[in-house]
Amino acid sequence: MTPTLSLIFSIFFGLAGGIAVGGGVIALYIVLDMIPRLAQITRSYDKVHWYEGAMVSGSFLGTIADFWNWNIHGPWIGTGVVGLFNGIFVGMLAAALTEVLNVLPILAKRLHMQKYLLGLLMAMVFGKVAGSLFEWFVYRR
């Protein structure tokens, strides 16, 4: 296979894979009603287009930064702020998925743990935090 043909195939399959994954992520956001729910909770219905633009822009810039191995050097507090925002986003996504699927009430009912639901939720939260801290401070060294 010639280098030109190999490049064309790589570009085609790269774009096709990106479109498939991007379409799946957008479908997940639509099914979870993330953006309208965010607007409802914050009472900012007039800013829905800003939320959508921020999600698309963040995905695009994140992809570009990953492809070109961008490194941003700054104070340690900046890393904490970026980590906090990433954690908030992942937490909101997990909460939206849990809310849509009613996972926790069904799990608590099946395990006969209705009165321990708060403890179950807190165990999940602290487990996620402990796992994240383990990865950041122990595993990545």
C-alpha cells in the first residue's frame, strides 16, 4: 500500500471513529437530558445555547490538546481548580445517569436497604474520592 493511500485510509477511519464516538456521547447527553436539566436547576433557561457551546468547545479543545500533547505549566492551585471542574463534570454526568435510571432507589429496594440509602450514597461518594486520590497520588508516581 502506498503512503498516500495509507494516509487517506487513516484520515477516513479516524474521522469515522470520531464521528461515531462523538455521536454516542451526544446521544448520551440527550438521553440524560443534561443540558435542559442543568438549565432547570440553575434557573437559566436563556443560557442553554451557552451550555451547549461550552460542551462542544470543551470537547473540541480537549481533543486537540490530547492529539498535540499540550502541556500547561502553572501553580499547583491551578491543577486543583481544573481537577475540581473535571470532578464536578463527571459527578454531574454520573448523577444524571443515576437519576434517569433510578439506580439507587431500585438497588436499595432490592437489597432491603431503604433506611440505609444515605449511607449507601455516601459510601459511593467516598469510594470515588478515595479511588481518585489513590490514582493521583500513588498510582501516577
